[in-house]
Amino acid sequence: MAVRAPRDRKPQEVSLGPRPLVLDRGSSLPPEEASDPSVGTILLVDDDSRIRKLLSVALHRAGYDVITAVDGIDALARVSEATPDLIISDVMMPNMDGFGLLSYLRSVPETRGIPILMLTARNGTDDIVNGLELGADDYLAKPFEMTELIARVGAKVKRPPATAGALTADRRTGLLSEQAFMAELIREIMRTRRSGRPGCLAYLQLDELALLRARLGERSDARIARRVASLVDQDSLPLEILGRDGSGKFMILIPESDVAAAYRRLQSLVRRIAQTSFDLGSERVRFTPNIGFAEFGTDSISGIVTERARLALTHAAHHLDLDPKRYLPGMSPSALAVKAADDGRVKTSRSNRRTILQIAMTQFLSIVVPFVVYVTLYNRGINVVPVVYIAVVIALVTTALLIWVEGLCALHPKQPPEEPGSPYPPASAIIAAYLPNEAATILETVESFRRLEYPGAMQIILAYNTPRAHPIEDELRKIASLDPRFIPIRVDGSGSKAQNVNAALGVADGTFIGVFDADHHPDPDNFTRAWRWLSNGYDIVQGHCLVRNGDESWVARLVAVEFESIYAVAHPGRTRLHGFGIFGGSNGYWRADLLRQTRMHGFMLTEDIDSSMRVIQQGYRIATDPKIVSRELAPVTMRALWNQRLRWAQGWFQVSFKHTWRGLRSSTLSARQKAGLVYLLAWREIYPWISMQMIPIVLFWIWQHGFHQIDWFIPLWLMTTLFTQSAGPGQLLFTYRLADEQIRQRGRWFLFYAIVGVLAYTWFKNILTLVAQAKQIMRESSWRVTPRSAAKG
């Protein structure tokens, strides 16, 4: 990135890039540019004779005629003699600087249409915005690559307007009009047919811009457009063109770029815009940028490419997850409508039959197939069972050991600083809800949040989706009229928690944001304690999710104890052991700027774990605090528990497949963190297959020797079995020791968990993992809403 030069003096030496232009040996210009005949006249304005000489030689070699001027006054004289095809002007010059020249040329009808490229060592955003406000067509900061300058010159000179008199750009914003942009698209498609090099067309939309226009009118529109243009220009690809259509969407033409390169460029742009605060005078705002793009090739038609890019934009706006969406066959508005209507509904009977077959298939693959392999190899004189047995034992013992170590680490969790590192700032709570399922609990939840005790300003946002109007919405509006802190937002077209959270970010104004499910009742001081972490160097804090309906059924009691083993033992123990925590989807507190740039990806079944892996790999810190308690509802029937855990297991498999290798290649993570990442992700997917190998091994021994001929008290077998089996009771003892007092008082729940866990629950979770993998491999995915009461189970 170029370094901004001081405003009060002109640099004495200017580098033109990492590869200096060598005058006596020829330049490194592309052959097609160097061999092109004269393609236009350039007026070059700069008071530095060396710069004028270097650029004149390079432009001549690229086929341009060059006229030079030493300042703005001299340039006006040259323009009066003959109108150039393009003006390249420095900014800092005596007599009349570049901004003065630009302002004068744009004020005179005869010179208003001359393309002007500003060339300066001043590369600050304010200078770029100032130049674009005055009507500059392009802006290039020193130092720069000569090939980039030639490409930008070509983009302006070699592509005239499609029709005489057509408005090529809006002088308020410097952006091409829709008519001129479409002419450029047609021309690029024609060039693609000749060269064979594909390109991409992208549409960019600021999600909150329509609401801002309704509130502030059109007065801020041009200022926002100019700022977006400056952000687009910061790392634009050669020959890139920016325009805007009549509805306010930005259009980006990326010639000679394949899909992968265009995606990387657009992904960088989305993040930059999302992280930028737009100064509108009386207030500062942030936008959620959505980008959809489509590739064009040798057989493309401009109208079809445009329609595809717009469809991709529609899908991007549906998710609000800062992920540029590429057009794919099958994309259509009706497809989105069908998806939104189907979310939360499942073809139950067919799905259940398929799940039963998948359970049978995974058991066959994990037990029957290995047994057959062992027997077949043994009959051929090869006995692999001893080796397999040793490998399985090592895996089981290692896992049990890590469970014990994790529990020991949890006995001394890291505590937050005693005092916040800065005063309590505004905070926001985002509650994501699906009304038909959670209408019975949502009012109680909202009242719980209204009782929060936080010293700073507090904002409570309920972001919900519903397939149809619901009577509870009237109650929500009444609460909003009584309490200005409460803001209900209906997210039309949403089909996931991720989309609801992403939509709420558009109105969240807190410095940090708590994310919650609709059944959560946080303790009053949660936000105060979370800020003690966040104000002292942490980026996310994960609290303790505690079950509040354990008395409702034996399933809820089982989950209540399991949650204590997760949030009181596993999370804090893992954080100390491996050096990182994870965000579990609810009762988590984010720095607002990090959450805005990360977002939740609705295409992931466990968007919370996916977001955790993405921020961890970028070097951000996640704290785990068991004392930040929020009470939630557990599933109360086995069917509800199965559906919930199956989605979680499949989501974990998605995350493991996506992030294991990325984490190992990360330059940010330490060796300790990478080992923890492998254990958390890859090992959780492999372990059920390994643990179940003891069954075919024992069956093989029985087949080989007979049941009564086997010595079940061999020291290795006995000791490893006892130690492996001790991990479960050991973890339960740690859980009882560290559990919240409300759960620890129910001692019978722990005894019940010990019996059920040994007999069935561990096998149940292993089956879930295997079936989830099968469903993911077979591309079978559905979001089943978890009922909140036994009556709905």
C-alpha cells in the first residue's frame, strides 16, 4: 500500500513502483499495449520535470500522443488549443493545483466531459473523496505500477460512450450512468469473444440505504456513493469499471478475471465496506453490503448476464452474511420463496425412513464390515486384529486422558479482570426467534431482558421470522411503544437464525452485542461482567447456558446435566488446555465491529461454530466464563432431542470438513492451538468409528476362540478398559463439582445421567455423529425446529 505524503511539502523523489522504469532498456509494458498504434492524446500536468519525462516515455510507448503542462494555468492553455482525450494531473502544484484545475474544467460545458485521472502522493481517503466530489474519473496514488497506470488510461481513452451525447458519468459521484455502463458491458463481452478471457459482472447493494433515504431524503445519497467509489477503487483490478443503476445499485465490471479472482476481490470489498463508518454530518452509519455476481464468456449475452448478476444479488440480500454470491443454475426469486416457505417443515415419513436406513447402514459399515474383513484376512493367513486392537486402545486411552486433563483444567478457569478497562459503553442484545414455534415464550423472554442491570445504554432487538402474521406481534409493538430500548424487527423471507441476526446488525448501535436464542433468560449482570472481558483485550465472551425446565421430563433432566458438563467443564477446560474458546450460538457477547465483519453464514447448520473457527483463525480471542449464566429450555421428548442433536452433529461435520485443513495451514494459530483444533474438529468425527471397533474385535475373538475360552482378565485389556470407562464418571464428578448451584442441588439428576449415559446415551451420541456424516455425504439437509414444550414434541 502506498504511503501518504505529508500535506505541507511535496516529496522530492517519487517511486513508480517496485520495478522502476528503465529508460534505456525499454519498459515492462504488456506487448499488446506497446504495439498498439496511436490511440489518443493525453495531457500530462505535473510540475516535476522528472515525472513528466518518465510518464511521457511510458505513454508514448503505449501508443499515445502526449502534451505536457507544468501547472493548472498552463494546462488550461493547452486545453484551449486542442481538447485531449484524457488529462492526467498531479494535485500539488504551484499557481493552480490539480483540484483547482479539476474544479474549473468541470464548471465549463466545453470541458466537462474530458476524463480526468488524478495522480498524487496524497492517498488519504479525504483526498480521494474530495477529488471524486469535484468530478475526477479516477484517482491513482504514488507509488504505483506503470502497467496499472496504462491500464487505467486505456479504460478511459479506448472505451468511448456508446452513443453520441450519452451521459457517461454522474458528475456528483464520478460513477458511470447505467446506459454508459451497459455499453461498456457489451463492449467487454465482444472483447471476450475475441480474446477468450472471461470476465465478471457484479451488483452491489447497501442493505440499509433504502431506510436511510426514507429518513434523510436524497441529500446523503451522493456522498455515500462517492465514499463507496473510493472504497471500490482502493484495490480495484486493472480495467475495472464502476457504475450505478437507476435504483441505486452499484455495478462493477471486472474484465479478464475468472470467478475465483473476482470472488476474492469482491470478498475483500464487502469486508472493507462493512467495516467503514459513513460520515453523514449529523451522524455516522454503517451498511451491510450485499454482492451478487455472474461470469460472462465467449457465448454470453449482456441481458442474460445482467439478469444472472441481479438474481445472485437477491440471494446475497436474503442471507446478509457478507459472502458474495455467484450465480448458479437454479437461482430464481421463486426458489427463494419456496425455500422460505419450506423452512421449519419436513417431509416427515420419508425422512424418517431414510434416517432408519442410514442408522442401519452406518452400523453395518462400522461393525459388520470390519468383522467380515478380519475374518476374511484371518482365513487367508493374515491376522490384523492384534494391530488394530493396539491402535484402538491407544486412541481410547488418549481420548480418556484428554477428558481427565480437560476436567482438571476446568477446576481453575480463567477469571475476568476485576474492573473494566474502559467505561461501560452502549450495548445491544439481539434475540433471534421463529414466532410460530417460540410465540409462547417470547414475551417472557423480552421481559427478562428488560430487567437487565447494565450501567450503560441498553438496546434490546428482537429479530424474528414468521411465515404468516401472528397475534403476538401486536403485543410486541405495544412493548416497543412503552420501552424505547426494545426494537422488534420482522425479517421477511428469513429461514434461519443467521439471517435474523445479520438483519438485526443493521439497527444495532451497541459497542458490543449479546446474541441469544428466543428462550433465554440472562442473569441481570451478564452484560456488565462480559464488558470486563471485552474491555481488557478479548473479542468474544461465551457464557454458561443453563437448562431451566429440567423438571418437565426425563429428557430435559438428561440435557440439563449434559449442558453443565459442556458449559461448566468442557468449555472452560478446553479454553485453558488448547488456548482458545468457542462461541456456542447463544449467551455470547461480541465486539460489534467484529460481529459485523464476521456475520453468521446461514448455509451452515451450526453457524455459531463456523463463525468461531473463522475468528479464531484470524487471531481473535474468545473467553469462556461459566459465571455469565443464561437460562434456556431443553428439548423434552426424544424426538425433539434427536432432531436438535442431529442438526448439531451434521453442522459440526460441515465445520470440521471446512476448517480442519484451513486451521492447520493458518499462520496465526500456535502449534498448541492447531492440536486443539484437530482434536475439536477432526477427532470428534473419527472417534465414533474408532470406539465402535471394539465390537467387531470382540466378535472376532469370540469367533476365533469361543466365548468361554477368552481370558477377559488380561492385564492390558482390564486396565485399558477400566481407564477408558473411568472418563465418563470422572467427567460427571467434575460436572457435579463445577455445576451451577441450581442444578447441583438436584443430585438425583446426576445419578440418573450416570446410569443412562453408561447404558445408552454415549451410544446414542455416536450414532448421531455417524448418521449426520451420512446425511451430509448424501447432501441431505433440513432444519427441524426444536419444540419448546412436551405438548409440541
